[in-house]
Amino acid sequence: MADDKDKNEAPLVWVRGGTTSSAYDNQQARLKAEAEARRAIQDRQFALAKERPVEARVNTLDLGSKQHHAAVVLGIKHPKDNQILDWIQCELITQPKDDGDVELVLNMACPRCFRHDAQNANFKFAQSHRMFWLDTKNAGELWIDPTDPNNVITLAGTITTKEWIPCPGLGCPLKFRIDKSILYVEHK
């Protein structure tokens, strides 16, 4: 007899043409509906806390405080003509380790997954899983978004990865490496 866990897990099967199974589609729809319901509850909680600041307080879950978050901007280079095609604004997080030390975690989006499914494009990786370095020579410099001059970001520095990193998105063929905050793309 199958346990409850087996009933709730949808088979992650890909068929010819890159389509997903209906069980997987149903699971994703259910997960999206559950997330939207949780967001609606939290929105109501924040509204109540704003209306009654003395009676109600809302604390958010955060990986550290705002002082532990920093911004990194990655330029996506075209594989053939070496022009910057687009920009990815990433979040750099310091996370405590078990031994009392801290490690960096890069929270970013896959450019290919973002074009196809923006909700599932985000992922993160830690230095302990995929080695990368932060060069702080240009820390504190301002980056102005070429498409929106009102979007100004204070940079934490530049990122360089040790190796090619595959996108963790299901079925995504993209592999990338980062060299001085320039993202080079390769398809599997």
C-alpha cells in the first residue's frame, strides 16, 4: 500500500515535444493556488497591522536582516557577438553556517526560464554548493538600469564562478558561468 507521500507527489515525466504530464500540471496549479491563498492571508495580516499599529504587529521571515542582503547585477552576454543583451538583478545573502562562520548565497533568475515561466525562474546557490567569489573592488558603486533610469542599485561587488552551472529548472537546457558579473550562456 502506498503511503500519503506517494499520493501527493506527481510524477515528473517529460514526453516528446517538451510538454509535461497532466499530473505535474495539476500539482503545479495546486501549489500555485496554495501559495496565492497564503499570500492573501498575509496581505490581510499586514493590512490589519497597518490599521491597528498598537494592537497588531507582523514579523516577516527573512534570511538575516536587511544589512545581510546586498545587490549584484549580472550582464547577459550574447554567445557570438559579445554584446550585453540583458541584465539580471540578483540578491546576495550572507547565511550563517553550522560552524559559526558565514557563507554567501546568490539568489538569481535563469534568463531562459524567466522568458518561459517567470514564477519558477528564481533559484539560489550557496558557496558551499557551487563555488563563487565576491570581488568588492567596485562595492558601493551605483548601477543605473539602462531600460529604467529610475532603477538605481548600489552594488556589493562582482561575482565570479569556478565552473559552469546548470540551471536547476526542470527541463531547462541552460548552463552558465559568471566572470566578473558577466553571465556567459551555453545550452546543454
